[in-house]
Amino acid sequence: MKRHLSMLVVLFIAMALVVTGCQPAAPAGGGEPVAAGPGEAEPSGSEGEALKAKIGIVVPLSGDVKTFGESTRDAALMAFEEAEGIEIEYVIADSKCDAQEAFNAANKVISEDGVSFIIGEVCSSASLPISDLAEEFQVLQISPTSTSPAITVNEDGSTKEYVFRACFLDPFQGEVMAALANEMGATKAAVLYDVGNDYVKGLAEYSRDSFIEMGGEVAVYEAYTKDDTDFSGILGKVAAADVDVIFLPDYYPKVNLIAAQIQERGIEALLVGGDGWDSPELQLDLLDGGYFSNHYSPYEERDVVQNFVNTYREKYGATPDALAALAYDATRILIQSIKDANSTDPSVVKDAMAAISYEGISGVITYDEQHNPVKKAAVMKVEDGQVVFYKFVAP
Ligand code: PHE
């Protein structure tokens, strides 16, 4: 089996003692042991011993969509640093948003590094093989951002016991996109999608079905493949059909490419996409006037959101994107579940996770029976070279 190099970084957040319940805030990484105060309970079964968790961050750090992995990693590390009452040792592996690479990376962090928990992957098609390994090896996986329904359910419809996510699902996201086009007065649509990508193909179907249900017509429904770079054939059909909206449910590199060719041909239509647009590398000039569905808005005024945005900006010098927001949520959900369970045994922690109630950056998270959160979407608009908040949509 092809083994891929992973960056091995070990961090000890020096917290020698664990106390249950609330603790006074300690500076992240400050190295000060936290002592249990008088009358405070010690974790049962591990008198005075810290909870020690070994966590794998499995994300795309190279390849087409590396900004997804970078944001995810950076926010997860921030959450690790802020964690109190737990010692975290972590490993980072590059899974490239690819099914085979993700399988190899997850296999490596499980069997060589011995992690009990995995945060990742970002992309649905890469999270899927990891979920099979998670089930097989009883390693608890939480994907921050994989929105395809199949991630948490087996083919027979039963829930994968060890697999969770921190994001809403694509049937909802497709509906948000379709409703937006509908509200803007669009009646005739084109949907262009990568037939080999579970997330893109699924989101194309959901937005098409929703748009039709809302009374719209889908005049062009065209597939392409990952390696296609010339869209003139498809765009010829789009131009001939004279559509008023084009759904582009792909990740930002392909969206940039197709948008450039739409502009070159002088096709004028509303452009609508999903969370895959969210990247500092999205070419805003090509997508001006477009909308995309996303998971959070950095402009939301809730304290937890503003604290997160400010801390992240100070640390990394950039406004956190939705990948960062969801990675921060996923990591904190994992840490809270470990603490709630007072155990680092994934078979115990998974039950605590299933029962969690967590106020996150992306909303309040509780899990349904298929380990999916039910949450609002944030619609973002591309305007004058910026991504601005448009509105929230409740499920
Ligand atoms: N939802 C995408 C997928 O499942 C991943 C993604 C989430 C990308 C959020 C960007 C922002 O593949």
C-alpha cells in the first residue's frame, strides 16, 4: 500500500490535572497545571489523571483544494490550544480531498500513529472511505464539513456508530440554492456538475429537484469530469437555452475556471453555488453578483462568533472561512464529548457525542439519530470584490 508522508507534530498542552466541571480560564498553552479545587470531583476511575487524547487531523493540504485543509487545520489547532483539562497529542495527515489518499492517510494515522479520534476529511468523497475505517477500527470520526448524506449512514440505512459531522446536509443546501434562484425571479436554469464527485453530483441533483419543485425549469443539466478544462461544448448549450440562472455546485478551482469561460462567452445569468465556493482563492471578479450557500457568517453578532473571528484573525491574520468555523466547532464538540464521557475510549465518547448540546460558531448543534446536526445556512453574496452576508435560512 502506498504510504504518504504525514506531518507528525506532537503538542502537549500542559494540563497535568483534570477537574470536572467549570474551570477558570487559563492562558492557552500556558503550561500551568490546573489543580482541582477543594470539593471538586476528580474524574472517576482515573484519580487525578489527565484525560489524554490522541487525535488525527486528516485534511487536504495539497492538491486542488488545499485552502480547505489549511483553514481546517488552523482552526482545529486553535481549539486544541484553548482546550482545558485535557492533554492532546495530534497527528496531521494530508488526504488531498481524494478517496484513495484519504483511505491511506486514515489507515496510517490509525494503524501507525494509533489515534482514537479523527477530525476530517473536508470533502465528502474523501470522508466516505475514512468512515468505513472508523467503523472497522472503532475510531471516532467527526467530519467538520462533509455534507453528502452517505457519510454517516450505511447502505442499509442504519447509522454508522463512530461517524459524526458538524455541518448540515446537501439536500437542505440544494434547497437553499434553488430557493434563492427562485426568489431572484429565475425560472430557467442550467446545472453543471462533476459527475465523479459525490458532493458535487449530489448537490446538483438536490438543487435541480428543488428548483423544479418550486416551479422552475432545468433546461440544461450537464456533467463534466474532474480533468475537463474546456467547457465550450456545455456553455454552447447554456447560451442556446438562454437560461437566467446557472448552478455551479463544484469547489472553487472549477468554479473559477467555468466562471471565466462564462464571462468570455458573454453569457449573462445569475450564478449560484454551494459551500464549495468558500475560499480566499475564489475569483470574486468573475463571480460578481453571484450567491452561495454557506455554514456561517463572520458578521454574525453572537459573542461566540465574534470572539472566534477576532482570536483567529489575531492568530492567523485572516478572517476565518466556513471551513475554519466548522473545524473549530467539530474540534470543540469532540473535546466536550471526551470531557462529558470522562473517557478517551471512543466507544464511550461516541455516546456522549450523540447526546451533546453545543453552542457553536455555526449554530447550536444537537444530533439527530443519524448523527447529523440540523442547522441554518448562511447565504453569502459576491459584491464589488467582497463576500458579504446576505441572509440566514432556517431548515
Ligand atoms: N461540503 C463540501 C463536501 O462535502 C466540503 C466543503 C464544506 C467545502 C465547506 C467548502 C466549505 O465535499
